[in-house]
Amino acid sequence: MRKSFIVVVAVAMFVIQSCSHKGNEYRLYYLGGQSNMDGYGFVADLPASLTGEMDGIMIYHGNTDGDNTPVDGRGLWSTLCPGHGAGFASDGTDNTYSDRFGVEISFAEKMKELFPGEKIAIIKYSRGGTSIDTAAAGGAGAWLPSYTGGNGINQYDHFLATVNGALAAGDIDGDGKKDVLIPSGILWMQGESDANNEYATSIYKENLAMLIDSIRNVFSSPQMPVAIGRISDSHNDADSLVWTWGDAVRDAQANYVAEDGNAALVTSTDNYGYSDPWHYDSEGFIDLGRKFAEAIAALRNR
């Protein structure tokens, strides 16, 4: 709770101060998880309509680091464009774009289609290979907000640093006026790493609920809509299954959504092709972003 409180205060102060100025109003979305949220689509595969800068859509993509390292999350607000996939990095002054993309591109495109009058702000912090539970963390890291191992810093802390950095800007589009950010949705694509650890799988639903509630509280929005991407399996491993307890995590995701009052499960992942045993192909990432948008829109409209 201590970790979340620092950012909750920052969010509340940011919104209160911004309301007294005539900046732009943005619908704010957080994108988090592991590598299929990082994004392994190839920029070269994007249709022409998705290859340029996207007017009215801003993104703050936090730099990642491992557990027990000084908090990172460095980034800067910029107009959304391709290159925010795996391999992206930021030093807080400049972004280094990759040749990959994630769901952010087609998600933003679809949201603009569904809500044409709205401006969109995206905060993205995800890290490939990460689990929620520390039992499955390996070298990538874990997300549990209650983490006290090592020096007490894990992926949740890097996420908090990302949010703090994003909100400290005030004027996200550089027009000299403080902007208003309205927390409007969470996209979460994760669970594969937990699915290779029996213990982490057994408590995945409880861990997911705890983490999503913590993220919602960071944005001072306890009913913030959340779309959960269901993990799937390429069956491209020596014993066929890539994720040993994948079906149990899928069940846990479905049970979480059934019990949460403002969550949706995106199941189209079962239909995607793969570029390797772990990651969807470019077509899959384009469709997944659109399906995430449709899920968030349905939650907003009900």
C-alpha cells in the first residue's frame, strides 16, 4: 500500500491542478504484462495505414529493468508511431525505436474509430518473461506489489516509476498547457511465465486480482475497466506444450474476469499464428490490439 499511495497522491494532484487549466483532455490507458505485450510484430509487416505518426495519440513508454535494480521507468511523451515493440528503449531524453510493434498501434487505431472525438494517452510498461509470482520469476522479474526480497524493488516498482514519470510532465503534448488525463482502461497480456511453475499457477487468480486492484488504485480508479488477454500455446515445443500449466492459468484468467465487476477476457489469441514458440505473428498483434479496443469499449459503454 505504501508504494501505491505515493503514486495515487501524484495522480490526484495532477488531475486537480490540470482541471484549472485549458489543456487537452486525454483518455488514459495503461498497457502492461510480459513479452506478448512488449510486442513481436514486425514493423515491416504493418499496413500503410498504420506506419506513420498517429495524430492525437500520445504514448509514454517506460524503460525496463530487472528486479533488485534501481527503479527505472524512464521515458518521454511522444506521438505514437511504430517501434514500441520488443527492443524499444528510452533514456528519458530520447527514444530508441525497434523494428517491432505491439498492440498499441491497432488498439489506438480502433479506439479512434470507436470514439472519434477523443484524444488518447497510453502509458506502457511491460517486460518479457516476467511472472506475477516471485516463484516463477527466473531472471526476468515479477510483479507482486508486496515483494520484499533483495532490495525490495521489482517490476511493480518500475511500473510505479513509469507512472510517476509520465504524470510529472503535466503538459504531455507540448502546447504549453497542462493536460487532463482520464484513467479509462488497462490492457493486461501476461501469464505465460506463471504457467510454467505449478505453485504460481495455483494462486494465479488471487495474484492477478491483487495486482489489477493495485494498478487501479495507482490511477485512483477502483473500477477502471481491464481487458485480460488469454494466454495461448503454440504447441511448438519438444513435448508439444510450451506452457506446462497453461490451461490452469487460462481457467484462472476466466474465473478472475467472471468475479470482477469491470473486466473482460480477450480470447482471440487462440486463433493466432506464431513467429516463434512464444510470440504471436504480426497479423496476430494487429488483431489483438483491435480486440483489446473492442473489449474496453464494451466495458465503457455498458
